[in-house]
Amino acid sequence: MHCVKRLSDTAKEQSDVDEFIRRLKAYMEVPELTREMCMELIEFITVDECPGKYSEQPREIHIYYKLIDKTASKEQFQSWENNK
């Protein structure tokens, strides 16, 4: 039973990657990012806290893509959902 689930998960991941690539190809020749593109490709974006009021250190920006980005934690996603 465990092997069947793993095969199913692998097939789903491959399907998600194929769909993401299909979506990207639709925008290959587009010169700038539009709202429509963001809505179709990006799940959510997080920006790290500013290190200090007058700090010149850059903040890190994390982009979580739909279909392929499995690195977002459940807590991050719930936090994002709550802040919509």
C-alpha cells in the first residue's frame, strides 16, 4: 500500500511540474511581469523583517510558486491565509 501511495504522489508531482511548465511557456515572450502572471504562477510571497530602522541590510524575499514549490511550511501558508 505504501508503494502505491508513493507512486501516486510521484505521478501527481510530475503532473504539477508539467502544468507549471505549460503555464510558464505561455509567458515566454512577455517583457514584464503582470498581475495575471503572478496570480497564475505564484502561491504567495513573504518578506523577512527589517533588521533595523536605519539598517542598510537587504531583507530577504521568498517566492513560493504554485504547483512546484513544496518548501512552504504549513505554518507559513496558514499565516498567509490569515493575512489575506
